[in-house]
Amino acid sequence: MKALNAKIDRFCLTHPRFGIPRLMLYIVIGNILVYVFGLMDTTGTLYSLLYFDPALFCRGQVWRLITFALVPTTNGILWLAISLYFYYFIGSALENAWGPGKFTIYYFSGMLLTALYSLIVYFIAGKRILVSASYLNLSLFFAFATLWPEQRVLLFFVIPVKMKWLAWIDAAFFLLQIVSGVIAGQVWAALVPVVAMLTYLVFCGEWLFDLIRPNRVQQKVKQKARTIQFKEAAAKIQRQQQAQGFTRKCAVCGRTDADNPGLEFRFCSRCAGYHCFCEDHINNHIHFTE
């Protein structure tokens, strides 16, 4: 998983224009349009044309490979509005952290794996599993919770809850869906959530394993010490950089904001100390340990 994730980072680095900026916004707008037109469709024909059906896909209805992500995954305008806002918030945060290219690969690879699993089940077992993007969207939530476990959100816009606790609740929901499906004899359908999580494990598996390792307590102590030193180093380095005529300098390529005013610079929270990177190297560098 780590090697595959590194290859994805290198691909995004060498193809900076790859990806669909603000992809989650387009998906949210698509869900809203489908929901509105679905209200006018009393026969339910619209949704049946958009779901991924392996049998109909094999008959030439190839648009289903994309359109199933536009089908609303919840009923009721209130719950739909809350879920779409939540997914837009999460998707935008992941895109800002990873870049449009990596986030596009994440989402479309999840769609492809889900559709591919449905086709495999159809050819092997002869069963037609109609899939939507519900589990794929939930995997975005897991990715967000893995990268920012201490982030607080307002549950129902009222109750502040940390993302890691919501992630545990969703994990229980995933497990319940799998177990209930197996008990009901729908083993193939019960494995759809597992397939949807494969992309998450590729992109966030390393972060997840860091969270559950036994020495996590020691890492927290070291991280706290680094945070205190970070503030001191930040003030010192900023004074040095201002004296040299720039305020940001990439620790990998050495480019500065003075020489490249249009270049974006970010700081890596996983590196020890105070280190700045340009947009080309923020996701593709060796982390400083000391």
C-alpha cells in the first residue's frame, strides 16, 4: 500500500494538471439535479437509468459507470442537504490536502473498484448487484477522520464531536451491514462495503497504522515536544528569511516566494521541526525526523 501510494504521489507530481478541481462540488450539484428531477419522475425511471447495473452495462449502457455516483444515497430533503454539505466539506478538505489530482484518483478508483466488483459477481455468481456511491462517500469520511482525528464538527449543527468518535460509529455501521448481509444469505452484497474501503486503505493505510501502533502514546509525547519547539523555530527562521528577502523557501528544491510569487507554499505537520515545501513537494518528500 505504501509503495502504491508513493507511485500515485509521483504521478501527481509529474502531471500537475491532472485531476478535476472542485470535483466534490460537481458531484454534489449532480446529486441535487438528480434529486430535483427525480421528484418529477413518478415512475422511478430516472434512478433506474443511473444506477450501476452490470447486466445493462454489458449491453452497452456504459454511462452507468459514472452516473451511479450522482444518485442521492438518502431520502428526504433535510437528510440529503446535511449529507451533501458534509461530503462537500470533507471532499474539499481532502482535495486541499492532497491536491486535485490525488483526490480525483481516489474518488474515481473507488468508483471503478465498486463497479468492477459488481461485474465480477455478475459473471461468477450470476447475481445483479445494483451499486451506488454511498459506501464510497463514507470512505471519504474515514479518510478525513484518519488525517484529522481531533477535528471537531457540529453533529446536527449543535453537538461538537471529534471526527475519530464519528469514525468509530461509522465503522460499527459498516460492520453491522456486513454481518446482517451475511446472516441474510446475501454474502456478495455484504462485501460491497469492504470493496469500497480498499481505496481508503491504499491512500490512508499508513496513517491508520500510525494511529493504532502500540507506541502511539510515546509518539504523542514527542509530538507535543516538537510542537513547542516548532513555535520557537518558526520565529527564528522567519526572522532569518525576512533578512534574506523572502518569507517562504521550499526545503527540497530551494525555490522561494520572492523568486516565484505565484507558487504556493505549505508546511508539513508530519515533519519534526519547522519545514516549508512548495506545492510540488508537499506530498512528495522525505519527512524530517530531527
